[in-house]
Amino acid sequence: MPRIKPLLQSGALVFGVLGVWLVPALARACPMCFSGNGTNQSAFLWGSVMLMLVPTVAIGSLLYWAYSRAKAIDAEATQDAARSDASAAPQAVSSGGSPTLRVVSAPQE
């Protein structure tokens, strides 16, 4: 059984060499990429760009929406905190509805 391991390694080496040798030939078999006319190549290029553009815009739009929603929630939480702080502070209000300042003099002896 120890003879199988070197045989498998040499088979993997041969397969790897054949793969490297044959892959460029297979890639050149694409009629659009290498032997097509200029109009077909241009149409293939623009079609690929459109297919990449649609998901990119969709994902970007979702990310922008999530970002703007998070900012709105943060701003709303800040306003709520400011309102609760303002309502906790005592305020003197006159009959006119505006804050007043009362001056109290010290009693004279």
C-alpha cells in the first residue's frame, strides 16, 4: 500500500500540468471574448455592466436607507432625552405664560 501515495501525487501533478496547459485554450474558445466582432464585444461588455449595476444600486440603496434610519432614530432619542431633562427642571411661570424672575428683599430688623 505505500506505493499508492507517490502514484497519487504524480497523478495530481500530471492533472495540474494538463489543467494549466488546457485552461487557456478553453478560455479562448469563448467567441465573444476573442473571435467576436467589435459590436458583439461591445454589447457583451455593456450587458455585463448593466447586470453588475442593478444589484450594486439595490444594495447601496438599502445600506443608505438603514444609515439614514439609524440617524433619525438617534436624533429622536436625543430630542426625547432633552425633553425629559427640560420637564424635570422646575419653572416659574406667570399668568402670561412666560418665565418670570421674582426679587425678594431681605426682611429688615
